[in-house]
Amino acid sequence: MTANAEREDEMSNEVKVRYVAGSVSPIGPDRHPMPQPQPLLPPDVKMISASMEISDYTAEGVDEAVRLRYWNCVDELMKQGANSITLVGVPISAQLGRPRVLELLGETSKRTGVPADSHAEAAIDAMRHMGMRRIAVASRWTDELNRKVTGYLESVGFEVLTVTSVGQWAQQAFSMSIEEGVKLAFQLGREAMRNAPEADGLFLVGGAWRSLAAVPILEEDFGKPVVTNPVAQVWRLISRGIAPPVQGWGRLLATP
């Protein structure tokens, strides 16, 4: 085979991207280099991100990042062909408060002409989809941040029965290894469900601890649905018919 023929063959095997899902992330890979989990999306659905490089999940840190860098991230994602924009990180939404989040998403959609979402709103809809109203929350955040997360959830009708904490702010969360994060997800997920066995389901809040592996095992252990915000972001694409359901990673991803 000639060199030209080889190149043509390689090009014919390339998957044409059909949908680009853009994420405005708290930090980039330089500060939190972690490999991607097992792909939950088909090859023709691509996820891209731009980082606000948040200093911390304090109210001041969140306000500064959103005010100074959010729109630059949106512009960067749109230049890369994003078909949707998602604000990543439940702590960011919790510190902003739901009215401001909805206002920000509305303005984002208006400016860009594409759907705008957030991890918090996707998780809310995902939990409702799974029939969850009384929930246990497995969180590693500080009590102060947990109060904000709880308030956000209660403002839309959830009853939060229990919330775990190990006192983390952003610096501690982003410095965890993959192994530490997965271990903590199991530990706190089990603690939350044991504290509230009557809960309709479990919300594993946070993305940095790579909680995907814990989802199917915790569901089997307790017989209740488990939702994480990164999984809820993928489910949003599934629910819109952009991606197919996924088996083996929990009830939510298998339920459009």
C-alpha cells in the first residue's frame, strides 16, 4: 500500500464527531491531572472543557472565578464547536445560589444559541428521574459548603436526610489520588446510606474523587439508585437522545 493510500485508509477510519459537549470546569489538567474514566459516550460525541482556574470553593473564590473567567471559557468552548455548555461543579452552583445559576445559564444560552446546563441542575433532574425525593448525600466538603449544597437541594423540594463531611475545600479535593478518591467515595457513600436507610437514593456529590466505580457497587449493596454529578451530565445527553444508554455503570445511565 502506498503512503497516500495508507493516509486515505486512516482518514476513512476516523469517526466524524456529531456532537461536542462543552464544560466550564473549576480547574484544568495542570492542577488536577487525572485520566478519563472508561468512556460512557460513543466516539462521535466529544467532551471538551475550559477551566476557570478557581482558587477555592469559598463564596469569594467562586464569585471571582465566575465574574472574571466564566465568559472567556464559554467563548473558548464555542470556538471549538461546542453544541452545549455545562457549568461543572456542584460547589460552584451551591455558592452562587440557584437564582443566580439559572440566570447565568439563561444568559449563556441567549448569548451562544446552544443549551446551557450545570452539574447541579442535571443532578436534580436525574434524581427526580430516578424517583428520588428523600435523599442521602455523600459529601467530602466542609460543613459550611455542605449547608450551601443542602440549601440548593431543599430549594427544589428534596428532603436531605443526612450529609457526610470530611472537611475538604477545593485544595484538599483536587490533591487526592485516584485511589484515595475512589476509597473515600465508597466509605462516605456507605456511611450516608447507613445513616439514612429510608432514603430513596444516594447523591454522591463531587467529581474530583472519581466516584463512577462506586455507583454500581453501592446500588447493589443498598438496593437504591446512586447519582453523581458527572454521571448526571452524561445522562443529560442520553435523555436528549444525543447518546445511547449505557449498561453496567448504574441505573441512571441505563434509564433514558
